[in-house]
Amino acid sequence: MNKHDKLTCCLNNKNLSLKAKGLYAFCIFADTESFTVQKLANDTNTGETAVASAIKELENAGYLERVRVRDDTGKLRNIVYKF
């Protein structure tokens, strides 16, 4: 499925909030495929709590993947989201 089809599917999902749909639209056409909550909050001038709740909606609906980034010792360093 291409980006336009994915976006159309997301925008037509009546179970998602406008906030989640907007975040998905922002991310799916961005120059990168992975994001952190902090980067998204900064790039969209939105609070981290609002971004995190939209991400949770999108994750629950299957529109993104959570990737845990660990260092060489196995310690969790970051969580990245792929759209």
C-alpha cells in the first residue's frame, strides 16, 4: 500500500481523533521514517503528552510500529516510532 492509500485509510478511520489523523499525515510524508515523541513535539509545536496520546491511538489502530533502541550493553536508550 502506498503512502496516499495509507493516509486515506487513516483519515477515513472514524475511531481515530483529529489529533491522531493530523500527526499521521505529518509523519507519513516526512523526510524520515522514524520519530521520537520529543522530536515530534518539537517539530509540531505540540506538547509531548498530546503527541504521546496520538501515538498511542495510532499504535493501537496498527498505523505505526514502536521500536526500542538499546545500546551495546542492552540498556534501553530510546523509543522510536516508525510510520
